Amino acid sequence: LLKYAECFLTSPPVLVTRSDSFLRWYPRFNINHMRTSILQKVRLLCEPDKWALYEDYSRNRVETSPPVAMLSPGVTALILPFRSPSPKPRLRSYSTGDEEERPTIIRRPMTP
């Protein structure tokens, strides 16, 4: 999502319709090191004095809640009750009666 936002804001397409492909407009789509890249772009757009205030704030920020790994299993179960033990991604929420799983095929639209 951040890559899409960066590409759209720095090089917006002339026309993007619902049937068009993001990869057609941005063929070099890549997620590697995106956080650093976006941070650098924001830094270039930001005023130097405001950026210095942000860096001071970031250095002095104290974490207010402990990481989930440090919490007891009972507390973790209350905080994360719906987390699936399986890493399998879900494309939509499941309702009663959706026990059987069907393979999902996602096809990219044809590009010229």
C-alpha cells in the first residue's frame, strides 16, 4: 500500500480506470527498502527545523506498552483472540457454512 501511495504521489498516471493494471503504469514495482525510501522522500519535502523536531521526538519516545512476546499467554489470548495459528492468508472474512476451502485464483489483467 505504501509503495502504491509513493508511486501514485510521485508519478501519477494520466488515467487509471478500474480495469487497468498498476503494474502497467509502474513496471519496476518493488517493496525492498520501501520504509527507508519513503522516509527519505518525506525528509526531502519537510522543512529542516520540523524534521529536527521529529528526530528529537523519535529519540525520546518511550514505548508505552510491552511487546506481545513479553505478555503472559492468557493476556495475549485476550488481546489477540482472532489471530489464526496458520500463516495462510485470508482474502475475505468467513461466515458460518464456509468450512470448505476453495482455491482462489487471482489473475492480473492483460496489459498492452
